[in-house]
Amino acid sequence: MNTELKINVSIAERNFPIKIEAEKEYIYRKAAKLLNDKLLSYRKTYQGLADKDLLGMIAYGYGVQILEKNLDKSIDKSFEELSIVDKELTTIIDDLYK
């Protein structure tokens, strides 16, 4: 059974109340920490930009990472499927020349 939990996470010095599954609390808190750590790093690198701009850049970067991982998984799956087709074709060709 999933127990719902209300927590507050702080991102860019702003608090956000959210409802989550209790067993996933660690994930949400870890995500907030990663985001805040990245924001601190970006503040040093891109001095003078507003937090909302920095958060947009961070979100874009994480989006690219997700798409790259999904693409890698898609490519791996395609290679697996091609390998299966190759084996089947090899079997068919071998059977034709027997």
C-alpha cells in the first residue's frame, strides 16, 4: 500500500509543498539537492543571470540527458532486434543451401 506524504522541498530558496508516495521521499529530496547544487554552480559560472534563467538552463540540460539515455536504450534495442533478424535470416539461408 502506498502511503501519501506531504513534504516541503526547497528549490532556489523557495519552498514547494508536494504530495508524494512516502517510500519515494528520498528520491524527491535527492532531486531537490541535485537541483540546488547545480544552481549554485551555475550562479558562479553565469553571474548576473536570474535564477529563473539558470533554472531553465538546468532543466534543458537535464532534458538533453534524459533524451540521450532514451536514445541509447533505443539504439541498443534496435541492435538486439537486428541481431535476432540476422540469426533468423542466417538460419533460412543455411536451410536453403542444405
